[in-house]
Amino acid sequence: MSARVQLEGLHKTFGVDGHAAPALSDVSLEVHAGELLCLLGPSGCGKSTLLNIVAGFLPPTRGRVLVDGAPVTGPGPERGVVFQEYVLFPWLTVAQNVEFGPRLQGAPAERCRAIAARYLHMVGLSEHAAKFPVQLSGGMKQRVAIARALANSPSIVLMDEPFGALDAQTREVLQEELSRIQRVEHKTIIFVTHSIREAVYLADRVVVLNRAPGRIKEIFTIKLPEARDRFAPEFTRYESEITRLVKEEVARVHE
Amino acid sequence: MSTVTDLVQWGLRGASLPRRRALALRLGVVLAFLALWSLASGLVVLLGLFNPIFLAGPWLVLGKVWELALSGELWGHLGATLERVAVGFTTGALLALALGLPAGQWRAVRNLLEPIVEILRPIPPLAMLPLFIVWAGIGETSKVAFITYATFFPMFLSTVHAVQQVDPLLLRAAASLGARRPQLFFRVVLPAALPEILTGIRLGVALSFFVIVISEFIGAEQGLGYLINDGRNFFLVPQMLGAAIVLGLLGYAGNALVVRLGRHWLRWERP
Amino acid sequence: MIRTLALPAALLGWATVTYGNRALEVMNPALLPTPGEVAAVTVALARDGSLARDVLVSSGRIVAGFGLAAVAALALGLAVALYAPARLAVEPLVEFLRPIPPLAFLPMFLVWFGLGETSKVAFIAYTTFFPMFVAVTASLLRVDVMLLRAAASLGATRRDLLRRVVLPAALPGIVVALRLGFGLAIFVIVGAEFMGADAGLGNLIMEGRVFFNPAQIVMGALLLGVLGSLVNGLLVALERRALGGRALR
């Protein structure tokens, strides 16, 4: 239930000629099936643009994206997306949001309900199934969004700074939940973040992007046990190593 | 007058009164208004200020409404007005949706309709009423068609705007869950646009009561507007004020109905 | 681009339909005036001076009625916003009168004030007062309490708060309220002039009906549309100028 993603020579330029601003420059990368890959970089490095291209929301200026060998031409249900702004459908209840995908595929109502119940249980929101999104806190909304993406059984999940708008405590709790869910589901996940701690905590590999135009600077493989300890010395070592690299980049931009 | 302490605590709204006191105050104001009105009309009679038929007291007005209701005359006029409004407004709303939804969705449709709307919209609808009478005569058709015409524009424009301003992120979210074009329209665009469409419909309801009156002034044998104008010809002030109040009640009920429907359909908007 | 093309496109559409109808006689051609006929009526009425008189008479009524209502709405709105009990007292009355379509009171005004200028001016003032009053009050009440707190903690007195915070913060909303009232004035002047007036654009349109001259009706309607959009454009420009980026919409 997980797929391989290949990015081949992606370029992306915004604006019309004359004022063209390159956002991505020659990004090639292979995401293995079942791995959680973090895209890390300062704001404006093009990491969200990269994710939007994989999602099929934006076409690349050059290059292409392959999912299990098939080129991406637009959004599709095999690539679930979790947005930073949650983007729940405000007119649907929590449960109806989660079963939105299966309903579109025409699954019988009974089955949709069962799927929604299962994923709401997974994110710990069974009791809030009948509420509307306005009645939820930010952390709860993002849990619903994750359940909605997973309930559609995608082979790839794309997450665009999903915990960026949450407070520090909620953020850590949701990181732990995501890592627990991933140990069960083994999806291919591309996760965009600007938090080094978050990347080291979640990722199998961390891709550090350069700024303006975005290109890959370095790829770290995080060899840490599945259930990670944020205070272990190895954890801190990865953190400081990546921090040094990113600081160089920020300093370079400010020169 | 609010002090600085009040202002920084509650802003200009002031502290809210306890429910019961607020209600008592409202009731008191309405009673005071009626009392003042009675007093004024009484004084006119007592002091012989001017011909008392010009300022009928509230009891005379309410009595006239009661009398018209008992004799059954009121219901005929009320029914005639309601029927015209219902048919004219419904046609206007259906037209506004049938044209506004595609116009919001597709630029080509918008470009086709825009010139016509842009040129007709600034013209006060009442200015077109005589044209409707010239075209369709003085009967029902011209009245109903005129309400349709007058209510169409605000409802059409709010529908177009509602569709255009649907958050693209919602469309992205649905597309990445596998929604195709018709599904995007029916499951995302329509529900997301509903609040603003309903606002336009409320405006349309208000507008249809607004304009029906004048088309009933001009050549009608029935309707609340006719009742008012008939009262004017014979200086029947209680009849004029009574019919105006009944019209107000109708408008109020129409608005309340839409608000109620909206509250049901839009319950997801309230925390 | 589209907007500049809208006018010629609509004119072309009108000409096509009306001259086409003249040639094919789908409908009685007298009922569908052509642009040429409308232009002819305009020239004729402009020559004998009656057009200028009608425009002036209508404008005068609008300006007087709207002006009275605007002053009253501003004064009362301010009073009601600053003194909460007054608001609670006025609210039920406004709620009572507002759902009654103002045109329903037009004959009442004619009975009370006669067929002359007074009834028309008073009627426009009555009609435009309520929406302006409600909108002015709302925009004053909407002023963010955090702005008041920020100013007070910088040492503002009550007078400063009203002059330097409340009024400027509410200004964009107040300007929109005035624009709304003006639009409504143009809306109802037509109705007021239908009923027993001897001059004004509404009377001109009604004459077109009585003497079966559809071209004159169309001319009056178009003229009102043009006048309305001109004044509205002027008001929007003034608003931009006065408020800069703070103008609403």
C-alpha cells in the first residue's frame, strides 16, 4: 500500500519573463516506498512548491514526477494531502469529512461509516464525530485532516508543514501520534517542515534545501530507532549537525 | 455617557443588560411609542390643530386592520400581493441561480452576461416599471415580471461572487481526495457558496416587497399596495397605515423564513 | 478591458435586437425603441429645455432629502453609539419601521405634505435615513476595543479616544453607509415622481407611459443609470482619496 516517488530534474519558475523568479532548480530525488522523508529548509526555499508539484496542484516548468513509474498530471486520490491550514470542509461534520474520499469513490454508506469510525478512533476523536470543524481546536482539526487523508487509503501522503500553526505542546503530541500511526500504516510520506527537531524526530531521511533558487544541499539518513527519544545523545548530534548546515545557509543569504 | 473605563472594558457596545431588563426596556419603549402616538392624535382632535383624519391614532389603525380581516376583504388583498411576490421572486431566484452559477464557474459565460448586467444594473429598477406596463399591460404579467426583473440583479451578482470566491484550497483538498469536476461543483463549490447566495436571496425577498407596492399603486384592483393608494384617494388614513403595517409584517415574516432556513442549512457556521 | 468593452457590446446588442425586430416585425416595433429613436427623443427634449429642467428638479430633491437624512443619521448614530440606553430605546422602533417597505408610506407623505416639493424631499429623507442610521451605528459599534485599550494605555483621554480612535476607525464604514443612502435616494426618487409630480425624471418616464412613447421611458431610465453611476463613481473616487488604502472594497 505504499509507492515509490521519483522527482526528475524539476525546475519551477514563477512569474512571466523579465520578472521570472526561479523557485526550484534541478531537483532530482527518489523517495522510497514506505519511508518518511522530510523536506527541510528556511522559508522561501521552495519546499512547499516542491510538495505542490508532487500533489499535482502546480505543473513544473521542466522535469517530471513519477509515482510507481507513472507521471503525475494532476491531483489524485493515491496522493493524500494534509495542509498547514487544515482545509476541512466546514459544512461537513468531522465524520463526514473523514468519509468524504470513500464517498466520492461511491463506496456504500455502511462501509464509509465503518472507515470513518476506524480512522477517527486512530486519531482519538471518536467522541467528536458529530461536531462541525468550527467547534474544534487547531490540534483536533489537524487530526481530522490526517484521518481524512488516510481514510482514502492513499499510497503516498504529502504533508505541508502540518503542525506549523499549532502550539509547541500540541505539536509534540501530534508528532508522536504521526510516528505511531506510521509504524502501523507504513505509507510513503513526504513531510515539509522548517523545524529541525521535528525533522529529526520523524524522518527516515532529511533533505535539506538551499534557498533561492531551491536545490538539494544535502541528504541525511537518520539512523535512529523507530520510537525516538528527543533527549538521546544521538538525537542531539543529528540536530546540531543539521543546524550547523542550515545556519551556514541562512548566513549566506544575509551576506 | 461612557467613561474611559467603560470604553476600554467593553468598547462602544457598553455592558450588556440582563435579559429581563433589556426585554422590559424594549416593551416599555414600544408602549411609550403607542402612548405618544395616541396622545398626539388625541391632541389634534382636542385642540383642533388640523383635520384629524390626517393623523389617525394607533387604535383606529389597528381597528381598521381588524375590521378588514373580519370582513374578509384583507385576505383577498394579502393573497394577491403574496402571490405576485411569490411567483415573481421565485422566478427571479431561479434565473439568478441558473445564470449566476455558470457565470461564476466559467469566464466565457461571465463575459457574455457582463455587458448586459453592467448596463442595466445602475438603472433604478423602478424606472423600468412603465416599460413593463407598456409591454405586458397593466395586469398580473407586468407586475410579476417586474419583480423578477428587480430581484434578479442582486441575487445574480451575489451568486457569481459567491462562486468566484470559493477558497481554492478547498478545491485542492477535494481534488486530492479524488473529486472530479461535477463532484467538485456539487460537493464543494455549492456548499461553500451557499452562505453568500442566501444573503443575496434575503436581499431579493426584501426587494420584492419593496417594489411590489409601487406596481400595485399603478393600476391594480387588488393587493395591499392598491389598498394604500385607494386610501389616499379617499383620505382613509387608517386604511393606508394599516395596509403598510401588514406589508411590514409580511416582509418581516419573509425575512424570518429565509433566516430560519439559513440557520438550518448553515448550522456549521456557528461555533 | 472587459468593462470598457461592455458598453459598446451592450449597445450593439440593443441595436441588433431592435433594428432586427423592425425588419422582421416579431413584435410591434413601437414597443422596442431603437437607439436612434431614443437619441431623437433626447435631442428633442434637450432642445426645448425640459430635459435640463427635469434633471435639475430631480437632483435638487435628491440632494435635499439625502442631505437631511445624512445629517440626521450621523448625529443620531453618534448619540446612540455613545449612549447605550439610547440605543436600547431606539432599536425596537427601528426594528418596527424597517421591514415596512418605504414606498408603502409614499401616499401617506402625499396626504400629509401635499403634492409639492416638501412631500418628495421628506419621503427621500425618510427612506434613506434608516439604512444610513443603522449602518453608521454599526460601524461605530464595530470599533475594535483593542484599539481603544492601546490608545488609553498611551494616555488618551475620553475626548482623544472619540476624536482620534473611534471616528477614524469608523470612517470607512460611515462613508459606505452614505454611498448606500445615496443609491437608495436615486432608487426611490423615481417612485416619488411617478405619483403626482409635474417635473423630474420620474415624471418624464411616467409621461412616456401615459403618452405611449417607449423611447422616452428608455431615455429616462438610461439617463438615471448614467447619472447614478457618475455620482457613484465620483463618491468612490472621493472615498479613495480621503481614505487611501482604508476604503472598504
